[in-house]
Amino acid sequence: MILNKYLRPEVFPTPFCPGCGHGILLQAVLRAIDELSLDINKMVFVSGIGCAAWIPSPHFAADTLHTTHGRPIAFATGIKLFNPSLKVVVISGDGDISAIGGNHLIHAARRNLEITVICANNSIYGMTGGQVGPTTPMRAKTATTPQGNPEPSFDLCGLVRGAGASCIARATVHHTRELIKYIKKAFTHQGFSFIDVISPCFTQFGRRNKEISGASPAEMILNLKKLCVHVKSSDELFTFKQNDKILIGEFVK
Ligand code: SF4
């Protein structure tokens, strides 16, 4: 397979649950690298803790830094400042990037630091047991909100837009062509780029919320087609929560 040259064969199969969106995201990142003919030896992938952190580490045959919970953007900042010629990419989960590491996210966006942050957003803390997170939709059931989440969720694209990010997009693992296109744009952007990737977790989110997600992992991914609305202008970002739809597209370019 064309992407095998970017992978460490000894670590397969992946630890992801059957139907997890992270395997699709893994492939989309590598496809973007291949289509741009980037030299993976001049890239560094940084992740924190959680299922999404396993996407680059240990799977990519590249320099990877698997850091502490919530801190990948802080480590990425250090790498970029030490050697600006490297392409530095953070791939981690929504709990890692927007909750524990939320402060690093807003300040990297404010500084317009030239790194790419790819947030694998599964709306929950997956690896640690399915606890509610800042990206969990209101009313969704989790291990710690069995009666439903009483709080509104965070719109990560709106957050980084407010902080000053200069390249922002949202895609899902169902919309793979667009996902690869946005990753390619992020990799060639001179400034801070952020992609919110909706990547379903049936194990921790879907099985507790079958009325939203569907009865199986496959249905959960297929349902993304019905739940998503393509953006027509960046101002629509702030209507994201309306009618429980997910707004996807490029918000700032
Ligand atoms: S717990 Fe969820 S996010 Fe983690 S590997 Fe399983 S399906 Fe994927």
C-alpha cells in the first residue's frame, strides 16, 4: 500500500476499537503528506495522552513526541522555536487539547505560531473511561453524567478564531476528501492552523447515546452525513449549535 512507507509495521494492528474514527484520521494525515510530497523526516508529530495520541505515536515512522496530558502544544512550541525549519504537527484528542491543555491552545492561536493542531474530537474522554468533557454535547450521557450533560459544549473553531488563529476548518472522518484537503491547507499555511476533526467513539459515547449515534459504530459514522451542514461563510460558525447540527468547512483561510 502506498502509505506503508510512513508506518511502523511492527506496531500494527492499531489499539483502536473496531469502528473508531481515529484510524480514518491516521490515514487522512498520511495521505495529505503523500499528496504534498512532504519529507516526513522534516516533520515532528506531538501528542498528549488519550486514544488520539496513539495516531502518530507509535504508528508513524517519523519523529514523534508522546507527551504528558494536555501539554502537546507546549512541547510543540518549544520544538518550533528551537528549530523553525521543522514542520511541527500536534495530533491529540479534544480532552487533551481543549480541556487540560486549553490554555496552551488559545495562546498558540493568539501568537499565530506556525504549527498545525489536529484535534481528534470524539466529544468525550475516551481512553480514561467516558467522562464528560468540554466538547460533550448538552444532554448527552456519559460515565459521569448518566442523566445527560447539563452544560453547553465548547465550539473549538470559535475558540481559536476568537484567539486569533489564521487557518481554521472542521471536517469529519465521514467526509474524508474534505478532511484531506483541509489537512493539506493546514500543512502549507504560514501561521497557526487548526482542524477540528469529528471522529466518533462508539465504545464510550455511541453506546450510551444510541438515539443520536445509531445502533453500531458503522451507523455512527454514517450518521455524520445527516448531522453535518456545510459552511457558507465564516460568520455561520456561531450558529453551530443551532438545530443540533455540526457545521463543517473552512472558517478562516
Ligand atoms: S475508546 Fe473510543 S476513541 Fe478510544 S479507541 Fe475506542 S472507540 Fe476510539
